Amino acid sequence: MIERYSRNRIYLSEEEQEQIKRFRILLGGAGIGSIIAECALRFGFECITVVDGDRVELSNLNRQNYENDDIGKYKAKCLARRLKRINPYADVRFVADFIDSNNVGEMICNCDIAVNALDFKSDIPFVFDRLCAEKGIYVLHPYNLGWAGLLTVIHPDGHRVSELSDGEYRGFELKMAEYVSGNITEQKWLDNIIEQYKKEYKTLPPPQLAVASWIVAGLCVEAIYRIATGKRIKCFPDFYLSSLRLGE
């Protein structure tokens, strides 16, 4: 195993390390996707494309992979530059544009797996999933629940998160949190967060912490590794949830 990944030994075989190097990841959204991207790159995924037309804001810095000097600049470009500084030999590409109905098909045509970290400002996240399914592409949905990282994996032939939407994309993050809360035991901490956010969600974006961004990044990277190497993975409506607060 080459020196860059020598500390991955035992966890990954040399064959797996070489296999994931060529596995192509598409990150739709560079918010929580910015943490996932770095975790994936350090793990050994060297073919990463980042798509996001948003610019860095001060409020992003509590949880996203940017610096104060990045404020006002395109997230996708800043992230790609950071990733290339970590591994200048990786195939890192970026598109500083929003994914919409006109370009979504083009964006997913050259990937082996997609991370759907798009904002639910329209139905594009659902369209993204549908088109990926048509091409046989797994999709990962990461969620930042503050103290918990949540991941759903969408099998191309399986259920989609849009089944929870009742045809409405607005407030979908809240619906997902309620779905999770209803399917775990001893979740008072999450119920309390949901009830507090319900009072403000029509005017403010969800509260999020760096804690959950890093937790869910780890979940995503292991899920991508398992899919890339043909290992078993739980798919939606099952989910992965990780937090020290589970059981409280």
C-alpha cells in the first residue's frame, strides 16, 4: 500500500484501496458535502466532482469546510482548491452552478455514486434521485441533526425519500427528522429539537452543528466504501443514525 494510505492498512486491503481510487463520487451540494468530500479524499477516493452554485457565508463557518477568507467565494471552487492541496494528484473537479431541471441529467452522467446534499428549495433533490435510479446509481442523503449524523442510502431499485414528502418539498428536512424520531426509542432530545424548530422553520433554516457534519461524513464514506467494494448496506426506509445522545 502506498505511503499516503499506509495507515489504512488492515481496515482496507491493497486491492480495495486501489479499487476505490477509481470510484467516481458526485457531490450535489457543497455544504455538508464539503466535509464528506474531505473525508472521502483522505480515505482514498480520488475521483470527486463537486457541484454547487452557492457562495460561502459567515453562517456556514460553524459547520462547513471553509475559512473566513472564503466568504463571498464559490463553495465548489474553494472546496476543490482545498482538496487539491490535500492530494494534488487526485482527479477533483468542480462546477460552480446550481443543479436544476436543465442540467441535472448532465451532472449525474459520469459518476458511480451520488451524494444528494441539495437544499430542499425546490423538487430538484427528488428529481436528482429519480434520474440516478434510472441510471442504476446509488444515492446517499446525509442529514445534520445537530448532535446526530443521519444517513439514508437509496438503492436504485428501492424506496425513495420522496415517499415521505406527500408531494411537498418544503420543510422536508423536518419531515425526515420526524420520521427518524418515530422509528427510534428514547429520543426525547430529538423530539425537543423538532418541537422548538417547528416554531421557526417557516422563517429560519434548520439549526446545525459541526458535530453532526463530521459524524455523517464518516457514515457516508463508509457507506460509499461498502457499495464500491460490493459489501452489504442498509437502504431506505432503514437508516443509519449515530450520536452519543441515543437513548436519552
